[in-house]
Amino acid sequence: MEHCINEMNREELIELALSGSQAAESSEEAVNIYVDLAEHLLGAGHASSIGEVDLILKGMSVGGAERILDASQGGTISEAAKAIAQGLEADPEGYMVLRQIATAENACLRIKTYIAGDKMLQLPAWVQAKMSIAAADLDTIADYLLSDTEATE
């Protein structure tokens, strides 16, 4: 296996990096690619942990990763953004939404723990207002996504 890793081309190294942090550790070049992609995802706010980076990378194509790597070396992400805007490359929006859902679920559990079943607990008005907006927004999103209407932006 060591011999094969030393002779990997860029595409194979990117595939290895897209397999996740543990798989990438078998090659220094793959680790460098993984780190570059992880820095992009974390810096752009698409991920907030290595687990989330791994999840996104596993769903990313080699071509998409190459565009991110090439753009980041050139100092601009515009080519990758153009490819996404033109529909040539998928934006990992599904992964972003899953990450945001996980964050919301975690926040809800922490709030439930704080309240601990005390239905008479008094909370500041701003907390009640934010909860109303968040619940309404999530309900609206779920209704839209589950409706029979065509998705448009």
C-alpha cells in the first residue's frame, strides 16, 4: 500500500482527502489537500467541526474539490462560485442544512434542559420573541419543502 500512495496523482490524492480526515492521514499530500479543503469549509461557515468537514467532503466531487483548491491558490473563489451558479457543480446546501438542523436540535435540547419541565418558568420577552420567530421560520421551511410546489429560488 505504501508504494501505491507514493505514486498517486492529484485526482487520487483528492479522492483520498475526500474520504475523510483519518483516510487522508495515510499520505502527507492528501493531508495537505484535506487541510486546504477543511480551511475553506470552516472559513466559509459551511462547517464548524472536523466531523462536519468530513461529512461535506464525502459528498463532494473531485471536480468540485479541485475548483476549490485551484481558486484558493489563486486567491479568489470566483471560478468555483461561477460553476455553482451555472449549475455545473452542486453547492453542498444539503449538508449545510443538515449541519444547521443539528445545531438547532442541540440548542433545543439545551433549552429544554434549562427549563426542566417548569412550565411556569419566566423568561425574558426577547427570548419568547426569538423562540416564536425561530419556530415559525422552521415550520414555514418544512411546509415549503414538503409541499408539492416546484422549488424555485
